[in-house]
Amino acid sequence: MPRSINSPDQFRIIAENIHTSRSVLRQGRRVTQVDGVDAVEYRGESGTPRYLRVPEHFRQTQAYEQGQIKHMMVAVWKGVHGDEAEQQEGAEYIWHEAKRQIVAGARFLDLNVDEVSPMLDEQIRSMRWLVRTVQHVATVPPSIDSSNVDIIAAGLAEYDGRRGRPLLNSLALERIDALDLVRKYDTQVVATAASVDGMPSGAGDRVENVAKLLERVLSNAVPKGDIYVDALVFPISVSAEYGRHYLDAVERIRREYGPDIQITGGLSNVSFGLPHRRLINESFIRLAIEHGANGGIMDPVSTRVARVFELDVESEPVRIATAMLLGEDEYCTDYLKAYRAGMLGTA
């Protein structure tokens, strides 16, 4: 099937970095010590080092003990619960990340606070703060992302609308009542290929679930151009078939619903658990575009869409990665052998 897009600027990026699930390694290059306390270092607009310090209670969490710092959660907690200086520190860290993603080509900034707390009132309070904070500097609209409709509603209610129409992430057969929010707040919408009972098992399940969901969406007069179908990407390291499941579903959805609908997905999910993820992600994005996708839920800073359009598809690294993604390399054996042999280039 021919490409649905022909240049990087046509690729619709839903930037996913402002999630409270995001973490950095305590021993990684981004973490340093400030006054004897772990801090995530970043560069301000002037190029000078800035720091997000990790509060004491975060240093007692399981994630921290396992060598991870949930930096976005730290920033949101400081913004919601900190003193005046901590609130500013949290906001500045969020502003920095929002600007980076916009410069890298984000069409939407996906905001998710689901992991900030098991308490719904705390999640809602955090989402409201995050939306207010991001819209202070953003030039693109937010994507309000949650598995809970009440959190989505709180985020949409907080958005002032000045950056354009927001995106609701996500609508699913198990969460059909979110369709009321699409109408109420005049949003665009991510519609996922999940079933009422959980995740799909193959391309056919994805297409069937999407058809059921879009029947409801389109009957509510939502234009096709406002719909972003997430055909759901799973890690190729788990099953050799997962790449083809997504790609075949995308091709069938594009054929069924035509050129106006948007087709997206968490494309970097495909590389979880494998080395040299950039090569895998860029090769998979190329395949997704060729099968009819025109966007992705992804980190535009680490995965540059411009590089996807410059890939040498005849090069050995891309051919090895592509074979794996198309299900021709069971258990990723050939790919891992090539990686250990230094055949895939630098990560």
C-alpha cells in the first residue's frame, strides 16, 4: 500500500514524555548530586544547568530502591504539594520538557498522571495542575490521557482552549462514556483497538474492535479527521507476530475508512526489552507509514521522524531490524546475534 504521508511534517506526533510513569536511572547520566541529594539535571534556556531535586519521601519508594527516579512524578508532586520554591522548580521542569517536545515536532502534548497516586482526588488535583502549568508555555494543545473518565474530564475542564482543540486519550469499548466528553468539550479523540475485556490477540481482533467503536463515534457526527485510531503496538520481543498484527490492522483500517482518518499508536512499544531501540523504532515507523499510519504516540526528541525518511532501507542494520519486525526472526535470534557481532552500528 502506498504511503499515506510523504514528508516528516505530515506525521502527527502525540508527544508522550509528560507522564508520571516516566523514569531515569539513578546511576544514569541525567542524575547528579546537589547538596548531597539526588537531582535530575537539565539545561535551562540560557544553557545553564538546572536541577530537579528528589524529595526525601521519593527516596524511600520501591522505584528508587530499584535504581529509578520517576522524575515527572517528582515535578508534579512539587507543583501540587511543595512550598513556593518547590512549586516553581516543578513547573520549570515541566515547562522545559514541554518546549523540547514542541520544538521536536509535537502536534499534541500527552499529559498523564495516573501513576501519581492510587487516590482519585489526588489524580484529579494533579491533572488540573499539570494542564494549567503546560498551557502556560505550550503552543500546541494538550492530549488529556487517562484510563479514568473523571480524570480526563478534569483535565479538559481545566484547559483554556487557546492552543487549539484538545485531544481525548482515550476512547475505548470499555470506556464508551468518554464519548460524552468528546461532544461536551469539542475534542479530537484517540480511539483504541482494545476490546471490552482487554487487549486484542491479532489483526482481526483489532479491526473488529475498531469497527464496533467507530460505529458509535461516527454515528455521533465526529468527523473522521478528528479520530486517531490507536491500533495498539506490543513488544516484538514477546512474540514475533506482534509487528505484523499492528501493521496488518493498520492497512485494513486505512482501506476501510479512507484517507481522512488518522492512524497512530505507541510505536516505540515495539522495541521494549531489546538493544539498539532507535534502529528498531525508526524501522518500525517506516513500516507503519508504508502500511497507512500517519502518526505516532512517541517521544519526538529521541525518535526523530526526519531520520525515518532518510533510512537506507538496503543497509544491513535496517534489513535485519525489518525482518524481525515482519515476523521473520523468531525470538529475535538473528537480530540479537547481529547486535552482539557489532553489525547494527552505534545505538
